[in-house]
Amino acid sequence: MLYTLRPEKIKLMRIKLHYRLKQLKKMIVDLSGPQGNAYALMGVARSIGRQLNRPYNEIKDIETKMMSGDYDYLVKVLFLEYGDFIQFKKDGKRVIYIRTKGKPRF
């Protein structure tokens, strides 16, 4: 059975998502402080995923991906998934990641 959405429903969903994205403020995460702990970063990812109404399975997949490497890989995955909503700082200075063909570069 194929389920299609009516154009009015799609428009309403886009408006709700746009409003939700405008409400999200960019989080500032200090990587050198207690917020930079790996478990704290996974909590940040979970929190943002919930605010964006991502499915539970998708959030769990992102967390599994974050845990599959070292600390630097965890930060890179967090940036790739939620870089539009997070600003990283380290030792009081802003850390800039640049997206190039889907991979972050320092």
C-alpha cells in the first residue's frame, strides 16, 4: 500500500519544521571543559536529535557511529550531523570545522 501526503499536509509539516529550527539556538560546547566529555557530547547529540524530532533509531545509529572511533572521530561525527546547531570552543577560542564533500576539515 502506497501512502502519499496531500500538498497541504506537506506544507504544514515544512512550516512546523522551519519554526522548530528557528527556535533552536546554536549551542556553544567547550571541548576543553566538562562539556567536552565524550558522554556529555553524546548527550548533546541525543538532545538535538530529539528537538529535531528525529526517529529514535536514527538517534541511536548516530550514537553508535560516534562510539565507533576515538574522541576526534566522535567530535567529527557530531559536527557532521548537527554542525548547524553547535559551535565548538577549545581553550576559550572558537574551533572552526569546514565541510568539504561531506567530511569535516580542521
